[in-house]
Amino acid sequence: MNRVLFLSRTDFPAGDGFVESLNSENLNCMKTKIDDLEFLVKNSDVTIGFMKDGEWVNVADFQTIIVASMFNAPVVHKSHMLGALALFAHAHGIKMMDDVLEFNSGKLYQMMNYALNGILVPDTAYGPLEFLKRVFVNDFGGRAVLKSAFGAKGNDNYLVESVEDLERIVTENPEVAFIMQRFIPNDCDYRVVCLDYKAKMVIRRTRTGETHLNNTSTGGIAEVISLDEINPEILAVAEKTAEVSKVAYAGVDVMEDKETHELYIMEINRTPQIMTGSFVEEKQKMMKDFLLSI
């Protein structure tokens, strides 16, 4: 039995009828909207599914995925979802038409990519608001970070401690594609700058005030830490992340859970500030030493 999933931009009866007409003894077809997909990374296990007639359907159970009108503007804007879906499809041997692995931007794609490659990331959810509310209560223990899938410098990044706050933030920001992550208790995070996939510099960032963010752009205190003083596991996971991302010049953000001491990859920055920001002289020396070594 070949199970085929059709993904569409919107609900339209003609499409439902067309898909249903394809069903036969050896062919089972189903249609849902792209926006109905529910992405979940939990304990490094990745699942994608959707609700259909009151039942949860696992995308891993399909053999083929067809994206309708993929390159029309409304769908292109959902490219980060399609890229993450393509990663999942490849990992499960699912044929995807068309292959959209080139859509590799955004934090959702990053989290999916790292989890599928055995790199520990915070439990992450993306999908409809009702799905996020269920995960917030049932899986994340009622405390999470809600952030833009394309955010930078701490923008559109919220600590959420109630379902009401979650619903309010999502509803008040309809233009923002939010991912939700389980809150990691921490004292700081580490920006590991990699050149040619090797750690060359580490900046420890520590938040100040009441914010949950360690970013220097939100008032965090930054200090350069010698590579000899850093837990080598932090350097190793940062280098692996850069390699998996195929980003030779990268700023990899690593956070240690202060209770379990597990190391989580928060994100990778493809062009970390090197000519501006803090520690410009140290960055200049790092880059010069690297260029002289190749």
C-alpha cells in the first residue's frame, strides 16, 4: 500500500475530491494544509504529524509527500517548514516532490537538522496555536521560551509561564513564525566562533537584570574565555554543529543546563560579528592567525 500525503496552501473542496478520487486498493491518499503540520523535537526524537477528523496522523507513515503549488508566493513564505519536512522525509526514506532541502533557513530547520544528526537541542515545537498549548502543558511543564524562527539579537523572544501568555503573544504577533522551546535553566551561554569547522574563540555571555536572555544586545555581560579553560565537550559539540550545518565560519551558541549539566545547541549564526560588536581586537587576531595558517 502506497500512502501519499498531499500538502496544500488552503482548504478547498475540489482538492479534497481530487485526492479522494485517487484512492484504490493499493493507493491511500490524504490531504492537509501546510499550516496544520505539527513539528516536535523531544529528547532528540523528531516527529511530524497533523490532526485529521479528530485523529493524529504521523507523517512517518507515508511513502510519498507531494507539495501542491510549492513555488507560489504563499508557499515560498513557508519554506522553512518545507525544508524541515524534507529533512524528516529523507531521514525516513519518504519520497518528497519536490525536494526542498535547499530551503534551509530558520531555527526550525536548524533544530530538526541537529536532532536528526544526534546533536542535543532543547525540546522544540512548531505548529498551530492549539498544538503549542498542548505541548506547553503536557511536555514542557508550563515554562517555555517562545521565539521567532527568524529572530536575532533577542528580538521577538519571550519567556512564557502560562497558557494565557502563550496565547496572547502568538495572537498579538500574527506576522511572527514562533517556535517554542523548553526552558533550559542556566547561568550563561557560550558563543563558540569556528573557522574552518574548528573552535578558535569562545565568548561567555551572562544575563543581567530580570531578562531570561544572555545576549549582549539585551544587556548581557560578555567575556572572552581561553580555549584551555573551556569544557572540551563544549568545543567538540560546537565543531560538530558547524560541520553538520556546513558553515565553515560560524558562531555556535551552546548552553549548559545548570541542573543536569547537559549541553544544548541553541542556534548557529552564519556570519557572527567580527568587524563590530565586542572584542574586535581579539577577533582581528583570531582571523589573522587563521588566515596565516592556511
